[in-house]
Amino acid sequence: MKKPFPWHILVFLTPAFLIYAVFSAFPLLDTLRLGFYTTSETGSQHFAWLANYRMLLFDPNWSEGFWNAMGNNVKFFLVHMLIQNPLGLLLAALLSMRGVRGAKAYQTLLFLPTLLSVVIIGFIWQLILSPLWGVAETLLGYVGLAEHFQPWLGQEETALYTLSLMSVWQFVGIPMMLIYAALIAIPDEIIEAAVVEGASAWRIFWTIRVPLILPTLGLVTILTFVGNFNAFDLIYSVKGALAGPSYSTDILGTYFYRAFFGYQSQLGSATLGAAVATLMFLVILAGVGVYFFFVQRKLQRFSF
């Protein structure tokens, strides 16, 4: 007997499909289309094939800013990879230990900044680090380091790294909670067997726990990559659209903002902004593709 068509499944999925198509798929496709057009002085759009991309990648008037933003974005990502994720692993390992008093309270306090508005975070850290009325210099003075205080947000060499550390402080709770969930999901029998064999806590962590959570560490890595190359709000709230000083904190998000909407004497262009957004999409797509095809497959064998 022929089975009836599952109309109830189709009815159930249709609203979600329509919402995804209208608010995600269609804007993405239209952005990809718009990147192949240029806007004339009269406001009309003309098909120009790869003219926008050639201008962004090779025209000195635009390419210098684009590659500067790309390089800063890579630095922004590396700071998160080298500080945020290892710190999240350390905190998760400590909180997952048995007998830690107040573990839930610590988890709440560490995760709480991720719930705050980025604008609030940026404003608070600007007050703390201000050389005029901030408390950072006073706090450093308590430990004898007042002479090392600098206006870190106002120097080209340190502004980007300072903003990166502000972002690490806010979002370290996310990798911490993901890794913590993976650690407590490890069966107790595996750990108990290692203890019976005489393995030390250090050896158990590095030879048993870490290999078993490698898929989660890979997930944290790709989420960090996607989040950092989509970043915009922290830089904009602290340094504005110009991402000063002298574009030293400019990343792809702020570069896209100026290209699309314009800023001060720079005129905005929807078609050029769409080209920048397309390049951002391709960078993220390439990173995710490399992860899934070359990393995720190898990590599957560590799943339990």
C-alpha cells in the first residue's frame, strides 16, 4: 500500500522556510547580485561585472584600506584564539573539578558579561582606561606598576590589541560554557579507569579529557572565526566609524560600514558596500570550508 504524502511535515516546515527565505536567503542572494553593479552619479545602477572587486583589491585608493582592515581582522581573531579560547579551556577545567565551592556562582559571574550590551561594555572600559578620569592608573599604582600605564586606546600600536582584550573579557564565558558542557559529559567510567591505572590528574586531562573534547574545541574555533570576522559593534561603539587612531583598529565590519553608508567626506555606495560584504562572506565561507573538509573529518574519530 502506498504511503500518503506527509503533508503535516510540509505544513510544519513552510513558515520556517518562508522566514528563512525572506530574511536570510533572499538578502544574501541580492547582495551577491548587487556586488556586480556600479552606481553612477545620477544614482542609476549599471552592470559592471568585477569592477568593484578589482577596485577593492587592486586600486590603491581602496585596496590599502581593505587589506589594512583584513590584516587587523586577522590580528583580532588571533588574539581571541590565543587568549580567549585557552582561557575558556582553563576556566572550564577548573570549574568541572569535583569539590569546587561556588562553581555555579563563578559560572554565572564569568558568563554575565556576554549578556551585556556591547555599547555598555565599550563605555565602561573607556571610563576605566581613560588617562584623565579612569581608574586603571590608580589600580596599577596599588601593585607598583603605575609607570607602565599608557593611553592604550589612543595609541596606534596598542589600540587594536586593547579592544581585542576587551572583547575577550566580554565573551570568554561562551567558550568556557561550551567546553565545560563537553567536559562534564565525559563518562565517569573512563576517568575512574585511568585513576585505577595510576594516571595523574595532569595526564588524565591532556591524554583523555582533551582528546575527547576536540570536536567541541573545533566548534569553539569556528564560532570564534565567524564571530570575529563579523565583528563591528565593539569597534564602532568605542572608536567610531573611522576606527582610529589612523585606521589602526579598522576591521572589515567598519570598512563595510563606510563603503556602504559613507562617513564624513566619503560618499556611500550600496553596490561597493555589497562587494565588501560579498568578500567578507567569501572569507568566512573559505574558513568554514577549510574547517569542515580538513579538520572536522579528523575530529570525528574523537567523538564518544
